[in-house]
Amino acid sequence: MSDDNQNKPLITVVGSLNMDLVVKTDIIPVEGETVSGEELHYLAGGKGANQAVAAARLGGQTTMVGAVGSDGFGERLLHSLTESGADASQVRILKDTVTGTASIWLSKGDNRIIVIPGANGQVVPAMMEEADTVKSLTAAAAVLLQLEIPLPAVTRAAQLAAEGSALVVLNPAPAVPGLPQELLRCVDVVTPNRSELAVLTGRDDLRPEDVDAAVAELAASLGAAVVTTLGPEGAVYAAAPGGRVQAGRAGACRAPGYAVSAVDTTGAGDCFNGALAVALARGETLDAAVSFAMGAAALSVTKLGAQTGMPSAREVEAFLAEQKAKAQ
């Protein structure tokens, strides 16, 4: 291990790896309609891999745990991880299996996504129990999880992480109703977007004016910090009394968003989660970690591609300093 790595917090990310097939078009087709697209890009993605790349670029010594197929897409995804500085040695290459893919329609800065799990759907709890992975989970400063791999594997990873000293950060995406208590009791921070927050709090319709109360309610019921991302509107967050992660004041707090020219919003939430995990692993307060993550996410949408758009820590710090100077 280099001296540089010794100064970086250990981050382990358990989750999905996908090849993103990104189609840029002026018009999203409706049922039965055919339209012409402008561009097609093959870009490395998957929530897990995106968050691992973000964490690595933002200053974490990052290990990715997951699976790809024995195909060209899998090779490209592994290369993207290692090129970004993440350790891909615990990504399993499954024979006779295709790598996960995501078909992304990108129009005017917004996106619609269809995911085909492929190898991601074959990640099982036994993979978490292999010696190298157990070591990565129990020795990490933060373990970052999502829900694009089977829930039993996510739960086992959280349990093993909780046996160590890791902060367990759960990005509950895509939304899954009725998450098991075996998972939730291991979690220190939960990071839903607005629709995922509605699912977690059992609301059919979550009005904008009710978000703050819902965040505070969820934090109290879980005994974990909750950070809800609201896109350009920023984020709402709350710590739980007695939780491992604390904010500067009680109740729900708001962090403002930043006005930027969006090119591709695909990886913004993943960038936010990677940045949040790194900042918390460095020992920063929830307030400071959310601010850092907001800056990182804002920069990420200014470039095409989930992983290619992930900024460096230096870029985020410069951006935040610039925003602070403008506000004075």
C-alpha cells in the first residue's frame, strides 16, 4: 500500500455493474411510435460501479464487490473501475452469463432507463462470505450498498459490515417496499430520493411540503441518518438521536442545490452517494458531508456518461469555493 493510499479512507461498494447503452434523442417515443435518434454511446455504468468510481475519484481507497459476465462488456466495466483507481479484484466474472445492461433514453437533460440485470442478478450471499470480501466489508470505514443486486446479498453484506466498524450507507434504489429489518438494523445512513422516501414511509403521494417531516420521521423510526436528494432543489437530511452520524442541529435540515448546465443527469445520485460515503468516512459531520456531495453531484451532470462525468475531489473543492465566493 502506498503512503498516498494510507491517507485515504477505506470504502467498499457492493452492488451492480452495467453497460449503459445511451441513446440521445430530441423526442422520447410514445407507444407505437418510431423516432430518429441523434447519438448512441456505450458507457460504463450500474449504480454500484458508478458509486465506486465516484468514491475513488473523490479520495476514497475503494473496493468494488459485484459480478459481470464473461463478455466484452464485462471487460470494459472492469477497465473503467481500475482506470478510475478502484480495486476491481472482487468483481466476479461469471461464465456463460451476460453482463448487466441499461438502456438509457436521454432527451433534453432528462432520462428514462430500462435495466437488464444479467450477472447482477446472480450475486448471492455466499459471495459476501468469501474471505477477501469479508475482510473488505469489516475493515472498511464505510460500506455503500444499493438495491440493483438481490436483496439477500445486500442484507448479508450489511450484516458483515456491521460486525466491523464500518458506517453502512444504504442507497435504497430502485425502491423496494418492505425492506427487511435484518438489513435496516445494520444501516447508519439511508439516502432515498423523493419517490423512494415515499415508499419507505408508506406514503402513496409525498407532497413537496411534506418532505422535511417525512425525512425526520424516517430517521427517528430507523435510528439512522436520512438524506433525501431532490435534484436541482438540493437535499433534506436529518440525523437520528443517538445515531453514529450527527448533524449540527436537530430536526430536518436543507442543503441548497447549485445551478449548472445539465448535460446528462444519469449518474448524479450515484455521484452524491459516493461523495457522501467518502466525506463521512473521513469523519466529517453530516452537514459537511451533504455539502460536499451536493457539489460533486452538481459537477457530475455537466458531462455525458455516469462514470465519465464523475469529478475529482480537487474539482469539487474548487467548485464549492467558487459558489461560496459568489454567495458573499
